[in-house]
Amino acid sequence: MENLKFKIILIFCILSSNYLVPNVLAQKTKPIDPTDFVTQFGLKNEWTDKQGGGYKNRLVPRYEYAASGSLAFRFELPVVANNVHTIGFDTDSGVGDLTTQIRWRIKKGQGFKLITGLGMTWDTATESILGGGKQVVKPFIFASIRLKRYKLMLFPYLQYEHSVEKDENVTDTRLIFFSPIIFKMLPDRYYTMIFPTIYVNQTLNDKVGMKLEIEGGKFISKKTMAYITPGFGVYSDVLPQVYNWRLIVGFRHFFK
């Protein structure tokens, strides 16, 4: 309980630091909207402290090609270091699983957009410990909702994951997760995003878990943004998707 209280206090401190940015040099910046497809490149480093001990570090380059304003293709291929924290196992490192994604905007209206698509994780890791040991299909759908009155944007995101091919001794994946993402633009080109995520793992008898991530970032130019994202496991000590804590640092550059 004390550990949970500490996490909650830390989260509020992060949010407060973003909202207290001085207004003196405030500049108007167009809000981020992932439904406005733009060719972009990003790089992030993701450090995860895992439940049960050990850690995983992923350096993830991402390239997204916008074929049009309503169709985009995304590619990620991480470099992974995984420490299992078990006697007889050292830290292994190498290339992880390739992830691809097709995004299609199916509806665009005043203050509302709807996107669907299909993601795929390919079993490309140089060692099984650096990936999932399986190929996973990931259909998803999410919306962009602008709340002008509150100067907020909402991105409710729903995804289902199902393994279609796997190595021996690797469990199937049947996972549902929902993330009601909240975005707010702040003065002086700063912004913040809140990512609560709820998981339902059907493979583990519909076990439920939850994590919370908060991203704070800034547009360092009209086309480039840098960000930091701390995250914490909130509920469940049995789901592999829920960690103790995580820290992500990265940037995105938009070619527009």
C-alpha cells in the first residue's frame, strides 16, 4: 500500500510540473493528432523493471509512411537487452521482433475521427528470450475526439491480440486491452498525455491487469518533439503485460 501511495504522489508531481510551465513565452502549437497521417521517424529507449525481478531494455526505431491522409504504414524493429533474473541466466541482447502496422482512417468529421487497422508482430528475434517466440495478429480501432470546451483531446483505443504461429513451449496469446488516452497542449510548446491501460488476458482465464503511463514532452521545433514517459503497474501481479515500473525517453520527427 505504501508503494502504491508513493506511485500516486509521484504521478501527481509529474502532472503538476507540466501544468506549471511559465506562460511568459507561450506559443501556439497545433495539437498532436495521430489520425492526421504524416510520414515520420521516431526513436525511443524503453527501460522496464519487470515483476518477479530482472529488467528489459528496448531501443526502438519507428518509421511511419503516410501513403495519403487516410492511409499509413508503420514499422518497428527493436534492439533488446533482457535480464531474466534467474540463476543460470545472464543478460541476453540482440534484435527483437519486427512489428508492422496498417492504419486506415475510415471516418472524418467535425471534432471526430475514427481509425481502424491491423498490426502484426513477427517472430524475428535473434533469440527467443528477446521476443515473444510467436507471430501475433493485432486488429485495433480508435477514435480522436476533440473537446474544445475543456481544451482536451481523447483517444479511446481498443486492440485484440491473437497468436497465429508460435514456438514449442510458448503459450498462446489471446489478449484484449483498452486505453482511454487523454491529451492536452500546454504553454510554450509543452504537452502531456495520460495512458491508463486495462488488460484482459483470455489465455490466463480472463485475468485483469492495469498500468498507468504519463507522457510529458515539448516541440523543440515545428517538426520535432522530445518526450519522457514514466509508467507504473497499478493492478495484477500475474500478467506479463503489467510491470513494476517503466521509463521511456524518445523523440519524433515529422516530415511535413
